[in-house]
Amino acid sequence: MNSGPVLVRHYAPGGKEHGGGIGRFIGYVAAAEGSARHSVVDTRGPWLSLASPLRLLAAMMVMAGDRLSSPFCIHHIHVAGRGSTIRKLMLAAAARVLGCQHVLHLHDYDYAHDYASRSTIGRVVVKRMFQGADAVIVLGQHDCRLMTKVLGVRPERVVVFPNCAPDPGPAEAQVQVCPRIVFLGRLSERKGVPELLAALASPGMAVAPWKAVIAGDGDVARFRDLARSLGIGHRIEMPGWLDVDEAGAILNWADILVLPSHAEGMAMAVIEGLAHGLAVITTPVGAHEEAITDGVNGIFVKPGDIQSLSDALATLVTEPDRRQALSHGGRALFLSRFSMPVYMCRLDALYADICRKASARSPYQDPEHEPD
């Protein structure tokens, strides 16, 4: 048989367009250059609805069809907590029954809590799901320890891959008279939006020149009202959710990215901010602290600490040299750890290892990968 590029199916709620940060990440991977061919399967639809179970059933049928037509296809299953785990339990069970190679990729801001909150039976089936995968990808060391110490996944099957983003190219050096601040993410308490608005309304920021875009889905109207009540509505735009091109335009426009989340895995917004050479302010949650060095390529503030957030924003708004230093440090960090070539090299090596092991177990000596 003639060998060819391995086919990889990605399974995620909402696919690339309606899957939030996970969908955006998958879109980046699917479009990147690498040794595999990527296809994306929506397991839920644009939102949870009565049609969602049919989407999940259709995804299982795709998996079953691949088992016959492309037996060495790798099924890359993206999982988070709550309802996502329920859907992926069924997909992973189907993969095991069918004998499909499959990877579980955990994207969650606190999966340890999600796991602990489940029933005894629920914890057993979740452990079996992760233990049955050919590999488990996590975003940081905290989730790596969860997999090996709590869920019993063999250490050699767990890999730590921080997220990635395309390289927009070096930013044009410029000093803005009125620095521009951007937030990208769901407008919610978990993302720290109430504290961000309070910090922007603080006395130190009131006298400083700045304007901001706070973009994302969620309860946009409520936060617009809150901004107006704080007297800063005229300085902030809240356009709602932005697609990839719109988000890229806003990042090109901005000087500072702020994400004061209470919990994250490894936020795509932070990686995209580093890629665009923005001065990044975020919190040391999830895998952020494993990647960012405070004061060198980003600034950390404690979750919920309005005063520290206000001080950090005021410093960057009023000190262009400080912004520029963080811009250079963040851009260098992105190129070394979060760029697509770095990520795809590691991902392709993982896929190749899975294929080698599958080929050794299979009667086929040289796997042939059929087209979609």
C-alpha cells in the first residue's frame, strides 16, 4: 500500500466557528502546515439544543465510517468539563469499541473540581475514558498531575502542549498618545470583567489617556450598563463576539491586552496578545505561571485585586518604555513557545508515534490513509 499523510479528525462542540476559544484553537491547527490532514467534526451544533444529540450521533457515524475506510485515522477528541465530558464519554467509548486510535485533549479551567464533583460512578467512567486513550494532551503541569496522580493515566501517555496561535508578524513600533486596551473572552465574572471595569473607572485611570475594546460573548448588555454607570461607557466599546479576522484587527489596533481571569487553562487571548507584541496583563492561574515571567514578558495581578489591576493598567498606559519592553519580551516568548511551527512539530511527532504503535498492532504493514 502507498502511505500518505495521516488523517486526523477533531471533535469539538460548535466546530471551528461556534466553539469559543477551543474552536479558534482547532481552526488554527487545522489550517496550519504539518504532516497530517485535519478535519473538524461538530459534536453539538452552534449551541446546545434538541438537535445536539443528533450531532453527536452523526459524529459517531463519522468515526465508524473512518474505521472502515481509513483505519489508521487518529480521532482527536477535545474535552472540557460539565456537558462536554458527557458527550466525550460517549465518543471515547465508541472509539474504544471500534478500535480507533484516539487522543483526548483537555481544555478546562478547573477539571479537578469538575471531576471531584461527580458521583462515584461518574468518576469511574471519567477515569476509564482518559486511561483508554492512546494519548492525553493537557495544557500545563497542574492537569498533568491530575491525569497521572488522580485519574491513573500512565505517565508516558500524558503530554503537556500549551496552546498556540499563528504568527501575525512583528508589530510596527509606534507610541500612542492614547494607548489602546483590549480584552478578548467571554464577558463574565470568571473572566474578571467586573474587576476590569472597576479598575478602568479608578481615580488613577480616570486622569490617564486611554480607550478600550472589551470583546466577547456573554451578557454584553449588562456590562455595557455597568460601564455607563461607572462613568466610562464613552471610553469603551463592547462589540460582542468577534470572528478570527475581526479579533486580529483589534489586536493589531491595541497596545495592551488584559485578561484578569479567576481561572484558565492556557488562555488563547493571552497567546494571541503575545503574538501581536502587546503588553499583557493577566493572572497567575492555570498554566499562565508556567509560561509567563512577571515583569519580563507580562504582568501578573492577583485574581479579584482591583487595585493591583488598576495600578498595572495605569503604569502601562503612562509609561511607553515599559509597554515596549513587555512587547519585546512577550513577542520573543511567543516565538519560542507558542508559535504554530513549534506546536505542529510536537503534534506531528505525537501522531507519528501513535501511528507507529497502531501499525505494529495491525495486520497492515504500511497504513494507507484514504482521502476525506
